[in-house]
Amino acid sequence: MLGELPEFEPPLANEMSALRERVKLSIGRLHLSRGDFAGAMASLEQIALDGVFSDQALFDYAVAASREGRAGLALQALNTLQQRPLFTPWLQQVPYARGFLFEQMDRQQQALQAYREAASHYQSLSTRLSDEREQLTEARLIEALRFVREGDSPGQPGSMEAEMVRPEPGETTVLTDAYGRVKVRPGDYSLAGLLATESFQLSLRDLHELYRLRDSLGQWQTQLESFDIMLETRAQQREQRIRETRDALDALNADQWLARQAEYRSAIEDALAREDLRFFMTQEQHELADRLAQVEKTLSQLPEDESTRKQRETFQRMNAYFNWRIADDYAVNRWAAEKQLRELDRAMEVFVDQRALIEQEMASGGENQALAARVEARQVALQRLQGELDKALSAARTELLTLVDTELQQQSQEVQGYLRATRHAAARLADTLFLGRNGAAANPATEAGGDRD
């Protein structure tokens, strides 16, 4: 049935090839669980040695071959695994399995050597796991992970240049799936199994999201700091404009204008009360009055004669006519003066209101104060969020490190179990070999004594 699947183009072909091998591995394990060791070997040996499931296939093949009585093939599979990095914790049983297989093949000397090598391996691994637990920090954990980012090849996360600046949690280039889980590969086999667990993935996702939030808050903090600089600059510019405005207001002599307005109003009101006709004369009438006054002065200096008398009579008529005109134009002239006073009042009222508004604006902070208040409120909110974020980050780190510590502790216990079993097997086998050599040495002596008898 697998052979009937159609051919596909990369990268779908690679996925289909991995799927075929996964099916073969499942079939082989099914045969193995049913005791059909030959069938298991036939299915497992079809899996490529450079495939994704080659490690699992080799180990299962070694088990099936051993049960089938084909120890040579089993040993060959284990030796192949031994030459590879024992990347996942379950592969740590390979060194012990080699010694056990040699012992089953009655190759006791090689079995003893394999047990001793396995014990050395487990001792070194146990020491390393203990050191990792003691030195476990977030930085070491992140260093042991390989985060996948945009542009990384499927098989190798990051190029040589990328390894110099490795991506870390919180960076926007780190790839995530639809659920926000970070795409990451283990750089340490001790974390391979843990990395596949949902709890670790969720904790790592939370840490990644919290770091992204911290970066966002950092950008917000930078923006608020730029607002502080902007507000300081605007405050300086505002002070400069206030000084210029005050200088301009001082140059207008506003108080002098207000005093003159009051004087003008008082003079008009006094003239109205006295019905002073001449006060409300027009400019033309003032000029004519001045000319009449000059004529009167001139006539007063002339000698008394007939010509002077006639001129004075003419002047009297002209002056009477002038006074009549003033009296006749009084209402019109008074209305014009009052109109000018009303216009002046309105203009001065606008001027006073604008001056008061300017003074109020200069006295208050205006938009700058409102913006500064908003910025300060945002800074307070930001500090509160940063405090909560620090607590959340601390909790996320603790949870993640606890998971890793628990995993390392469990692996350490498993390795200690392998170490005890390996040492016990090595000691047992060494005793067997020692007793065997002593027995072999005693037999010739016994035979020689019998001959003498």
C-alpha cells in the first residue's frame, strides 16, 4: 500500500517520506509487541539510516534481532547507535545494552570492557547532570536551546553568522505556531524529552510573550522619554514667547490707553452735564472758531473809527451766525462724539479681554501642562505595568527552571540506575572471570597430585 502512494515534489515529498518511515516504525513495533521478531526486523530495516526515526528504528531492530537470536545484527545496530550522539535520554541505555548483548553472546571479556566503558560514560553523565542542576540559570537554559527564526533552514537553525548573534525569547524574528508556542530545537540532549512536553512548551511560550511585552514596554518608555525632551523644549520655547509677548504688551502702554479712555469719557460726560456746545464742535468748526478769535483779537487792536466800527458789526454778525450753527449742530456733534466713545469702549473692551486672556494663558501651563500631566500618568501606569511584568517574569522563570530541574533530576536518577546496574554487572562479570581463571589454574594442580598418588 505504501508503494502505491503517488510521487510528490519537495518539500511535500520529504514529508511523505518521513510519513512512510513513521508507518514502517509503527508496523515494526507492532510486530515486536506480538513477538514476531522476524517481521519486526523486516519492517525496521527498511527505514533509512539518515532518517528522522533512524535512532528509534536501530534500537528496536537491536531488540528484535536479540530476541530472534541474531546477536551479531543486534550488536551491529547498537554499535551504530553508540557512534552517534546519544541525544535523547532513552538512548542512554545503549551502552548498558551493548555490555548485556556481549554477555549474552558469551563474549565475557568484551562484555566486561563494555560495562566498564558504560560505567565511565554514566559516571561522566551523572557528574554533568549534577553540575547542570547546580549551575542552572535562565541564561544557561536559553543557551541550551536553539530558537528558530525567519530565514533559518529546516535542518539547521541559524547560519554561522546567526550563531554569533543567536535569537532569544522575546525577539520578533523568533518563529511561533498558531498557538503562540515558540519553534525551538534542543542544543542539549538532556532537554530533548522535556522540550516535547506541553507544560514546557507553554512555559516557554509565556516567557517569550512576557519578553515581547517587556520590549514593548521598553519602546513605550523610550517614547515617554522622548516626550519629556519634547515637553522641555516646548517649555523653553513657551518661556521665550511669553517674554516676547510681555515686551510687546509693555510697548503698547495699555495702562496709558486705559487712563486716556477714562479721561475722554470723563470729559464727554462733564461737557454733556454742562451742555458745552464748543466741546462737541467738529474740526472744521474748531478751525473757524480759531479764525474768529484771531479776527476779534485783531479788531481789538485797531483804532476807533468808522471803518473799524463797521468791521466790528460785521464780525458780530458772523460770530452770532457761528454760535447759531454750533447750537444747531450740537445734537449731531454730540451724537458723533458719543458714537466714537462707544466704539472706543468696545475696542478697549476687546483689548482688555484679549490682554486678560493672554495674561491667563501666560500664567497657566496651557496644553503643555495637560500633555505633561498625561505623560506623567502614562509613566505611572508604565511603572505599575513594569512592576507586574517583573513579577510575572520571575514566576515564569521559576516555573520554567523548576521544570528543567525536575527533568534533570529525573534523568540523573535514571542515569544513577544505569550506573548501579552497570557497576553491578561489571563486578559480577569480573568475579565470574576471576573465579573462572582461578578454577582453571586449580584443575591442573589437582590432576598433577592425582598422578603422584
